[in-house]
Amino acid sequence: MGKLVRDLYQILGIRRAAAQDEIQKAYRRRAKSSHPDAGGSVEAFGELSTAYAVLSDPGRREQYDHTGEIDLPRLNNLDASAVEIVAQKLGLIIHAEQDVTSMDIAALIEHSVREDIDQRRAGIASLKRALVRTARLRDRVRRKAKGEDNMLAKVLDWHEITTRSNIQKHEESVRSMERSLEILRDYSFADEFSTAAADDVSGALHDALKALDQLAVMLKSSPAGPEVILGEPSPSAFG
């Protein structure tokens, strides 16, 4: 069963028989004022983005017209994390106060994500070297008094477990970043912006961002992707 929503046509301010170009123009016009970066609310922009996403898709629009319900898209955890990475990079570009019409946005995001991947992989390599050192120390440590509990061995065991956990989190982050690059390949900014007028640029940006902003609303209640600080231990080696 789908989700009952407010009148999507009313949200966009259009008639029910509106053509696709009317839907697009209405969305662009309202997005300029309702976007959070323009003083609007996340909820209002999310509602507007949902209305546009449904009514601009003939299949989803037909279903909504017949039932008054919509099926929200469901992303797997990898895709959700990957799109969140792209959304964060776009946010940095948007808030940099630079003229986006002169920039190859996709190339900028790709370069930044690849730098992050390189850093994560370097972190993984460092952690794996730490595992080797931990194993060597674990093999060497002995309690002088026989029969006594080997507390240092337990500490080293804890370091091994923590390091392996951090490696796994870094690897998950790399997979999410690599997936974000795959998603990014389906989008292009440079060609549209090279000759576009200011209003067209704004509209194109909103079109490209509508899915990301809609997802961001859903992700607000979800845990953020794994962020690991190298060398940061868990609360206790014995807890």
C-alpha cells in the first residue's frame, strides 16, 4: 500500500491536466523560494520535491491520480550512503558562494571523492600494518609469574579487535564512495551550464538536486555513514 499525501497539484500550484512543461516550470518557480538555502524549510521543500518527482513521472502520476497514494522509492543502504556522499559534496559547492555556471560540478565532486577514497585506503593500509605489529607483540608478551592472568595479552587482543573493526568501517566507506562515483556518472552539469542563462542554471540545479534533497529528508532519521578516526579507541580495553 502506498502513502496518502496532500494534493500534489495544489503543492505545485497547477491544474490536474497540466502538461509536463507546466509541471517543470511550476517546480522551478516554487523551488527558488522553498529551498532551505533560500530561507524555506526542509519539510516544505521535501514536499515540493515529492510532488515534482511523482507528477513528472507518467507512471507514478497515473497511479496517484487513480489512488491518491504514492510509493516512496526505497534505496538499499549502500545507495543511500552513496547518495548522501554526493549530497554532502554538492552542499559544499553550493555554500562556497562560487559561480557554478563556470564550473564542471561533476568533475569537482569526482575529484573530491577520489581524494577521500585515497585517504581511506591509506588509512586501511596503515591499520593493516598496525595489525601485523599487534600480532608480533601478542606472540612475544609473557607474564613473568606463571599461572597469573596475562593482562597485556588482553590489551593487545582488544587492540586487534578494534583495529579490525576500523578496517571494516573504512572499507565500507570506500565502497560507498565508489558507488557514489557510479551514481555521479549518470549526471552531467558542464554541458548545461556552459551556455545557460541564470534562471536555467537555477532550474537545472534544482532538477539535479531534487532526488538528493528528497533523500536527505529520509536520511535525517538514519545513522550517518561510518566515520572513523584513526587511532581512536573504544571506551575500554576490557569493556
